[in-house]
Amino acid sequence: MNDTSHEVAQGSHHLGGVAPTALSAHNIVKRFPGVLANDNVDFDVRAGEVHTLLGENGAGKSTLAAILCGLYQPDSGYLLRNGKPMHLSSPRAGLQHGIAMVHQHFRLVDRFTVSENVILGSRDLGFRLNRKEINEQVAAVAESFGLPIDPNAVVGELSVGQRQRVEIVKALYQGAEILLLDEPTAVLVPAEVEKLFDNVHSMTKAGKSIVFISHKLGEVVEISDRVTVLRNGRVTGHVSGKGTTDTRELARLMVGRDIELNAQRATHPIGHEVLQIRNLSLSINEVEVLSDVSFNIHAGEMVGIAGVAGNGQRELADTIAGLISPASGSITISGAMTTDRGPIQAREVGLAYVPEDRLGMGLVPSMSILDNLLLTRDRKVIVDRTSIRPEASRLIDQFEIKANGPDHLARKLSGGNAQKVLLARELSGGRSATKLLVVCSPTRGLDVGAIETVRSLLNDARSAGQAILLISEDLDEVMSLADRILVLYRGAVVHETPGATASLSTVGAAMAGLLENGGV
């Protein structure tokens, strides 16, 4: 396939061939200071179909979605709703036309019930609410689309998947016919992803239109009737989904070249023990965060920690890095006890650390890229900033960091580019004595091309004999790279399995707390 836009006709749930167009965008142009986000983009979604917007960070898909729901207005171009011109001045105007976006970061009030969240902001309600009637209406909408939810449940007590369901029910309750789902699977475990896809199918069978925004190529192929791929603000392809395309083709359309994201495992025998964790426990504000955690990692081995956010992964990484003192237990790196001895001691015995919070902990926003790259250099060596500048320029090129050279301030970088600077520092070999590499969400916010680069670097580090602890909420990433997988649930290791033979359903069940402790 070449880089020109093309389209393959796709059927729909409607009898008689292709369904009518529910929403279309034509010649959309949107500029921000210094950036052409959308460059004459055409897009349409038909009644009863799933049409995915796919693209790298900065490709323009989020901008286009914001225009489709009324959050942004285009500089030029126009929208049609059922073939008629439409101007959207706000998201409320979009909702009046039956268009709603379900954002990746939910906009719910935790202490409110499901029904209270669903009706929040509605202008059709009087001063006195009939709670029984509202609950019945919310339940009826939810059931009709295969989204059962207790209207009286307090949102703060629901799982992530259930909260997402509330957001979708709210959009449907408000009359949405077209739903834009922004990275809807980013925080879901596999079982919840399956339920979401079932819900999507129920909605499309009822004639609803779904605009699916995602970076997970496998899911895009599975759920989409059609896919529109964006690169640098322009459409590079309109293709069919569901068996007529594959992840390799989509990746090529996204970045303009073939991408290799196949599973990678250790190819050499593992060596001596590098990291030993024994009976590690931690409480924060009298809440147990880690509970009797024990495991080890050997040289040339990558161990992956899978788990839903908030189950102790971040605290485990910070404790190993010496940033937090555990309540009990021990940490040994390369034979040296590092428990309670701080981050400097951990680094001196061979630790490199990529934290989850890239700007809050990993980088100093007010410093340049060059100075951030120097932060973890050996303190016993006097570093000449002039001599290190060529290396900084090389790393900027190697990691495809979009910046105006080594003096570019970290705070002026996008999230993805800030992550690349952090990874460049910890993975570049600046600390040749690295024995243990702890990486948290290493490819979050990165383009598919950069993901390939990062995975290759991690694999190279493993092949060079480094021990690697990979902590990621992206289960596909963990299952593709890890030699062993541990599942952390409520601060405890509840499942361990070899990466090569790991079962997606079993790991997913463990992440959801559906396996007994110690399941293998």
C-alpha cells in the first residue's frame, strides 16, 4: 500500500448496502501557534458503524475529534449532519445535534450516585426531582444498550470499567446518536475490554454511530468497520477493518514505514541474581499499599509487573529506587542492601530508573534537555557541558525528540517528547555500570515508531545482561516483552507466569482480583 488516501467500501448493519452518512467533515483545517493540526481532512461516520481515528501523537486525531463534538471550531472546512450543514459552537451544541464525546479521563463526581452523575448538567429537569422515576429512566437506557448499572451505586465505589459505562450511559441518556470514544480501553483490563466491545456492538446494532479513537492496533483491527489514518495532520488512508487489514498495514500508514512490534524474549541464558525483594510491605496514611511482596530478577532477564493503576505498582518502583522507605522487608541490588539507604545509594550500586511521573519526578521542567541528560551522571566525575553537547544532539536525533536543540527547556516539550528525554538519559548508556533498570510506563504517550525504538532499546539492554523490571498498564506491552509476568493486585503478587506461555484471560482475571493469591 502506498501513502495515498484510499477507501474500501464496507457494509453495515443496515439492509440494502451502505448505510447513510450520519456525520461528515470536509476539508477541515485547524491551526495552533506553530502547528498545522488538521490539513484539509475529510472524515465521515455512517449510521450503525464503528469508524476509528488512528494516528501518532500530534497526528491530529484528537483535534479532529474535538471539532466533531464542538469543543474546537475549524479555521476552514465544514461539517454535515445527515447531509445538512452544521455549525458547532460548543460541546452542548454538539449534544443538541446528537454528538457526544466520552473522554479518556472520566468527568464524574465520585460522591454522587450513578443517576446523579447521569442527569448532571441536564437542562430539562425541574427544581424538584423524582428520584424513583429518574432511576427507572437511567436503568432503562442502560439495559436497552447492554450496559446494566445500578442507578443508586456511588460512583466512587465503582470499578474503572463501570465508571466508563456510566459515562456512556450519560451520553445515551442525553440523546447521543454519535459517540466519540477517546482511548476507551486505556485503563481497562482484558475482561472489561471485551465487555466494552460487546457494548459497542449493542449500540451499533441499535443504529448508533461510534467514532473510536485509539493507538492499540490490534483492538482497532478487531472493532472497526472502517479506519481513517492520520499523519502530520493529513489523511494517509481510509481502509476497512475486521479482517481486511492488519496491524502492519496500519502501522505503515501511521509512520510511513514498516514497524516491528512482535514479541521479544531473552535470547541468552539468564545470569546471576541482580534484584532481590523479600517480604516488602508498605503503608501510606495507615493504608496498606504493598503486602509481603517477594520476587527476584536475574541478569539478562526482564520481569513485567501487570496491574490496574492504583494497585501499588508506582509505590513498588519508588521503594526499589530508594525514594520511599518500606515498613518491613528488604531490597538487595547486586548483593548490596539498599533498603532505607536512599536513591543515591541505589544508583551507586547500579540502578537506572524511569519513573511514571515524567515531569514531576523524572525531569526538571525549568532545565534544558542537556542539563536533564546530565542529572544522573556519576557524581565523582566533573562533566564538561561543552563536550557532552554532541552526545545530547545525537540522543535528540536518535530518540526523535522534537526540540530546538539541547538548550530547549523541558517544560516546553510535549508529554511524549519529555518521556523521550527521560528514556534517552536512562537508556543511553551514560551510566555504563547500570545493572538494574526499572522502567514505568516506558512507551506511554509515544508514537508507534518511538515505541518500536524503545522496545528495541529495552531488548538490547536485556541482551547486554541488564536486569529489567518493566511496570506498565499496557498489558500488551508486558506480554510482548517480559520473560516473566507478575500480577500486582491490592499491593500483593497474586499471579506469576512465564511471558512466553502467559494466558491473556488468566492474567486479566488476576488483574481484576478474580484469582486466588499465588495462582500460577
